[in-house]
Amino acid sequence: MVSRGNVDAVGVNAPSESVADPMRAAIQRRTVVLLCLVQVLGGVSMGGALALGAILGEELSGTESLAGLPTTVLTLGAAAAGLPLAALASARGRRPALATGLLVAAAGALIVALGVDRGWFPVMLAGMTALGSGTAVSLQARFAATDLASPETRGRNLSLVVWMTMVGAVVGPALVPLGAAVAGWVGMADLSGPFLLGAVGCLCAAAVLVIGLRPDPLIEANRGAPESTSRPSPAEGLSAIVQSPQARAALAAVVSAHAVMVGVMALTPVHMHHGGASVTLVGLSISAHIAGMYALSPIMGILADRVGRVPVILGGQAVLVVSCVAGFVFVDSQAGLVAALVLLGIGWSASTVAASTLLTDAVDTTRRAAAQGVSDTSMSLAGAGAGALAGVVVGAFGYAALVLGAGTIAVLTAAYVVVDGARGRRPAAMA
């Protein structure tokens, strides 16, 4: 008899994924708590980079046209780190992979601080690229929360770690004044200070992992799996996704939801500002959007466990469509655009949490980390591409064309999930 939480799972190795053992369950609870703490520390470290990226780009380059470049290379850095960290996790476990990513991010933060202090734009960009490793760690951490989770609780465990990202997104920018004070104490430029704090935060998060993440959840999860002569490569992770209809549907949902969210979110504040919105209103709209992305994550995880992964994915895509329609209908309404941004965040949350859980369900434990790395890298690349393309679309055709195009992507993704994802559910339903 297959429980409701297992309906969407394929290729699940039941002995290795059971948490009936009290000791195993205790390890899982401690793992989730540690990962939540790491997300808070890492999120605070990354918050300053996201808040100051455009400002530093313009100040150090001397031109507004390059203001977005630091944020772009930060995202590309996350994409570049995704596969190597996943390969390291497959070979050595989550602890060394996550800790290594945070150490690279800490080094990147220090390089950014140096570049800002000396006014060296290329050095700052190099540091931002390395700092992107911290984003890759944040993405991998949500999957680490599922390593020892049962299929019935995977969604909520994953969503709790995602939820903690909100703390960093809120607290990080608020620490900019403290960072400026720290920079003054050590005789550096004010805007280098937040990155000094970021380096400390990344080092603290790495220490938490090295000391506390024992036993390693991924190694523990693979303990009952068949021995393999080689560790899964990124290519094998991609192969695992291609071979599974549900994994393909999950990857499509994660990538498209992130592309739609980043593309629309990046240009809506600009459109609002051109429409006469104050800087304060624009800032509040982004805060509301971030709240939509993360505040309801635990609810999305619970729904994914109780209702099913695919229904929540489809619900998320539907909310993304509604958000884009609202952006089109209320193109000249500031209040309407704020509401559209909130819906955009909620739709992203539902799709990302449920699709990430479905991907974990659909791939066997030995190839799971490699497949998750493919997902994380694809997600980051989609965000970088969408952010760049959105500006071109708005410049050529206007904001209305952007939201209509984004809404179309969400509709097509939902259709694909229904058609291709259903192929993987039929055998499970008949079992």
C-alpha cells in the first residue's frame, strides 16, 4: 500500500529512506536545525552583496550601464559552483561540499572588500563571482535537508530550510550601517564593510557545518544503497533526470519558475519608478515580493507532502500566470503592480519547493546529489539569462510584452508537467 506522500515518488529505495529508526530520525532533526542556522548565517552574508551590487557596479565602473554586472557575475558564480559542489557531495558527502562552498564565498567576500576599498572594478567582479558560491551552498542546503527525510516529510523539511533564507534577505541589508562602521575601524572604505561581515558570516557557517553536521546526512542516506565503483558525475545526474519523466517535469518547473520570477522582478521596479513611484514604494514592493517568496514556504512544503508534488507545482504555475496577467492589466497602477509582485513570489515559492521535492523523489539516492547539482546550475543560469533578456524585451517592446511572455512560459510549463509528469505517475498508481 503506497501512502499519499509516496504517490509522486519513483525509484525510491525504501530501506535507505526510512526514518523509522529513532536514531536516524534524531539525526534528521539535528541536520535540519543545523542547516537552518547555516542558511541564516549565509543569508546575512549574501544580503549585503545583493543590496550593494548595483551601487558598487556604478561607482567603481563610472557608468550606469555596468551597474547590473556585479549581480550578474554573482549569479553566474553560483551557476559555476553548482556542479562542482554537487560532485564533491557525491564523492565525500554534504559536509565537505557545503563547507568548501562557504570557504570560497568567504574568500570572495574578502576580495570584494579589497576591490571596493582600492576602487578596482575587475577585482570586485572577481570577488563577486567567488561569492556566488554562497548562493550555490544555499541551494544545495535545501536538498541536504531531504537526505534522511521520509517521502512523507520531504517537502516540509526542504521548505523549512528555504524559509530561513528570508532571515538573511531581511537582516543582511539592515547590517550595511554596521558594516560601514567596521570598515571605519579597520581603515577601509565604508562599502567594503558589509563584505567583511559577510566573510565572517560565511566562516561561521562553515564552522557550524564542520563541527555539527556529523554524521553526514548524504553518506548516512547512501549507507544502504548498492556499492558503486565510481561516484556519479554531473553527466550521470543529467542522465538520471532525462530518464525520469517526473524528474524532467520537476527540472522544467524549477527552471521556468525561476526564470519568470527573476525576469519580471528585475524590471518591475524600474517600470514602477518610470511611472512615478517613489524610491520608498519601490523598496516596499521588493520587500513584499521577498516576503511572498519565502514567508509561505513551510505551507508549500506541507501542501507538497499532503496534496502531492505535482498539484502544488501546477498551483504555483497558475499563480505565476495570475501575477503576469495582473502586471498586464494593472500596468499603470502602482498598487496593482505591488500585488502582482507578491503573487510572483508566492508562485515561485510553490513551484520551487514542490518541484525540488519531486526531483528528489524521482532520482535514486546514489545519483541524487548529482541530479540536484544539475538543477541548481540550471536554475542559476536561467535566472541570469532571464534578468539580461528582460531588459532587452522591455526596451524593444515594453513592460506589457515582458509579463505576457513570462505568463506564456508558465502556461507552457504547466502543460508540460501535466503531460510528461503523468507518464511517471501511471506505474506508481498501478503498483
